[in-house]
Amino acid sequence: MLNWNDLEKTCAECKNCPLYAGRTNPVFGVGDKNARVMFVGEGPGEREDALGEPFVGRAGQLLDSMLASIGLERAEVYIANIVKCRPPQNRDPLAEEQNACIGYLENQIRLVSPDIIVCLGRIAAMKMIREDFKISREHGTWFERNGIRTIALYHPAALLRDPRKLPETFEDLRKIEIALEELAQ
């Protein structure tokens, strides 16, 4: 297992898939490296690629509001993505791109050692929970992944496109808040 510095350096130099050729910055991850909760998205968008940080656009602002609704701040959690480089036109990352990058995320998970992993969206849930995961049916359901409680929420970008899903997402967030309260006891 690599340490944080080596892992980040290796990621910055990565050429394991064609996505590296179009990146401005790899988007490694951000937040508390000892966080109890780790959020995992699918991949960076244009703004994230420009700044080298995950969830900094409108979806990031919504994620910050979601965190605040359960008493968390961005600095208290760790946020990463399945792939570290932006897919062209923000398309879904291909399976081979996800497979080329998953080792970085697995190392980040081992280093953070979170109590809870929150998958943001279908792509992250399909990679982290189960290949045939159905976000519309299974969001807000707890799973165990290598001894870590894992749950999926609608991706903030999907919520911006369809705000009708916000009430059920806030119910799912409440489940995370309850789980954190239980862990604190």
C-alpha cells in the first residue's frame, strides 16, 4: 500500500488509460484523510479538471448543502472519484477507464479507513456495490463492502436536473446521519 504522497504523485503521472491525454489536472481527492465518511463520485467534470478538485461546480455546491443538512462540512469528509481524469464531454467513464483507475481509489479507501462510504450516483454504486445496481430502486439501502457500511445516493448533478428527487435524497442523508450518531455512541 502506498502512502498519501506516493499515491498522489503516481496518480499525477498516470498514463494507464487514454483519459490522461485530455486532462488539465488529475482530480485525486480532497478532505479529511482520517474522515469517518468518504464520498465517491464517478469522475471529474470540466470545472473539476480545471481546478484539480472534486465537486467544485454547481453539483459541488449542492453536495455541500447536502452535507450541511446532516451537520457535516466538506473539510470533515473525504471526497474522491472512481476515475481521476475527466472523460470527454463529461460522458460516463468507460469500464476500462474505471478499471485503470480503481487502484487509486482502493488505496485511498485503505488510507482513509472510513466507517461509511457514500456512492454518489449510479456509476459509483455499480463499481463500489454491485455491477447491476439500480440507483432508482436501491438508493438509501445499506450494503457492506469489505467491512465498510456503504450506501448510494443520487448524484448531485442528477438532482440538479431533476429536483423532484431531492426529498428522497434528504431521507437517505438522514440514514447516514443516524449511522454516524450510532457510531459515536
